[in-house]
Amino acid sequence: DVQLQASGGGLVQAGGSLRLSCAASGFTFKTYYMKWVRQAPGKVLEFVAGINEGGIRTSYRDSVKGRFTISRDNAKNIMYLQMNMLKPEDTAVYFCTDALEVLGRGQGTQVTVSS
């Protein structure tokens, strides 16, 4: 079975940092473009960052550029999201998934940034 387990969320003050992890299993991780998406209460799901299969090409939504860094370790089947200089507007549940979301999103991890 495909499993995408996001972890590392928590409560942090504005300006703080968190590192999210996504542990993947049940599929050939290294052959998938992967991404982080998030959903804040009452808002639509939005793209946060993406990384290609080899981990060379990355992309970010404008509001997180310069603050977030996406990476992956294909040997360990794990994807990461390093989040620095967090803002209250980053508060959301963060999910990991593939480019077309055919693998599902898993349970997600809550990130709460207090002002």
C-alpha cells in the first residue's frame, strides 16, 4: 500500500523554524516528482514547493521563496521541507504528495505559527 506520512509540524512563534519530513513507502519514490501542499482553515489547498525526481529542480510559491527549502533523499525515501522565518500566514496542515496527487496525500502535519 502507498503511504505518505508527513511529520515535524508543531507550534512555533513567528520568525521560528520547523523541518517537515515525508516518509514514503509502497511505490518507487525516486521516479516521482514530489511536492508539499497546504490547507489553512477555510481556504483552498495550495501548492507550497515541488522537487523533481532527481532532486535537482525545485519550485516554490512566491510567498515562501527565500524562506522554505525542499529536498529529498531517494536512498531513504524521504522528502523534507525546511521552513525558516515562519509567519502566521504559514499556519496550515501540510501534506506531501506527487505531482498529480495520484498517490494521495496522507494524514498531513499541522503547522501553527503564533504572532
